[in-house]
Amino acid sequence: MVLIAREAMATRFEIAMPEDRDPIRLRAAGEEALGEIEGIEARLSLYLPSSEIARVNALASSEPVRVSSEVFDLLRRCARLSDLSQGAFDPTIGPLMRCWGFMRGGGARPDPAALATAREAVGMRWVELDEARSSVRFARAGMMLDLGAVGKGHAIDVAVACLREAGVVNALIHGGTSSVFGLGSQEDGTPWKVAIESPSTSSDGGAGDDRLLAVATLKEQGLAVSAVWGKSFQSGGRELGHVMDPRLGHPVSHTRLAAVSLESSLEADALSTALLALGVDGLNWLGSVRPRARALVLPEFGGPRTIGALSPES
């Protein structure tokens, strides 16, 4: 097995490829794919002042900002997915993330007036995309794009295309284990297998065999897992995490995890984020808009619910 890795997008990306007669070729292809991911980070990062997204956030409230065709197409896809989910996924979530203290910290309950102001600046419907000029403009002041929910999925889709172009037919690539794509199959011809575990909480410590929710099989498919883990804080006896419900303006608390498997890692990322906000009731919605999707939702109380072949401990 050829395994290569690189840090990007504040996480670790890894590519595993069954070794063939030319491991040097495989390694070169993998390194090129990871290089593409680094380039995407340079264009999409919220925190790099030189990135296209940082420039849009700084200027688009006052004037149209021209962007590359890649970024424009990505924003157009995000707009469609936001509309499809009726706002449960929304890449203009930045003002809420900042207001709740998750932009560069562990979170804190905001002042009600500040939260009301932040909510007024959220909504993909306020982002004007001019295809003729390949430009972006915000219709409201204070808006901020945050592509964290789809950045890894987009990067993985680009990396997979790079691997295909180099002649690689079998590989598993992941970004921080939450965004994964299985290209082709394992060395023995069986699909790639990825475990989905329940996120740990401050009360359960994340220990024990009951953390295993399902084992997803991937062949020419991506898997995205969105969960209330990582940055969080306690308030009123509840743990509030960094995943926002854009429609309500506060952290998701009724759902602990959502996982979606689709042919596109970007779509899987966006729709798993939406499903986390929609909860168990969102499974019927997802099945109607993406009939080929496999998905799992773990509510705050009770066991996981699924659609498709993504069955518990399958």
C-alpha cells in the first residue's frame, strides 16, 4: 500500500493506493493531487487575506468582486444546494460563526442584539452571482462566506479527478476522516470500508464499543460525516457545538451526527450539513431530492436512523 499525506485546510489529508508495479508513479500522482488541495486552500480559505474568498468577504458588500471560474462555479453549486435544502445548508454562515465565538475560539453565547444583527447578514439569497462578469456581490452589509462545510469535499473531488487523469484507478482519499472518497476498489476487488463512529461528548467520554454506528462501503462514492464535535461549550446544561442551523441562528442541538454517501464529495458534504440541521425528519427529504443517496442520522436521543444501504453496523 502506498500512503501519502499532507496538512491542508487545518486538517490532514491522506491518500492510500494499493501498490502496483510502479509505486513511483503512484506516489507522484498522489503528491500532485495533494498539491491541488493546497492550491484550493489558497483560494478558499477564510483566514488567508490573499485568498479569493477573503477578498470577496472584504469588498463584496460595496462592489462586485471578480473571481476565478473555479470559485464562481463552486459558489453557484452552493447556491443551488442551499436552495435545495431550503437554507439548512448555507455558505453565508460566517456572521453567525463569528457571533457565537466559533470563528477563532471555543464558542460563547452571544448578546441577543448582536445575534439579531448577525442573522440579518445570513442568507445565500443575498449573494448576487453575475455569470457574465464572473463576479460576486453581497446585497447586504456584513455578509461573510464560509465554505468550511464544502471545502474539503470540493478539494477531494478535484484530487480524485487528478488521480484519474494520472491513471490511478484504485485509491482511498480522506480529509480529516470526515470527508472520504473511495476510488475504484481495494486490492482484492472489494469496496473500500469506512467506519462511522458516534461523536464523543463531555458526558460519555467517547469510550466503548457502542461508538460504532455503521461501516460504509465505498466504490466510486464519497462519504461525508457532519457532527457536533470539536469546538463546543456548555450553556444551560447543554453542550452547544460549532455546527449552526442557518435558519434559526443557533447551534444544532437535536442531532449529534449525520452522514451522507453520494457520487460527489462536495454534495455529500453540503447535504450532510443540511441533514444535521434537519434531523431525522430530513431523511425523507434527502431521499426525495437524491434518490441514490445513502444516509444515517443520529438524533440527540435514541439510536441511528438510515436510508439506503448505509445500515447500522452493516
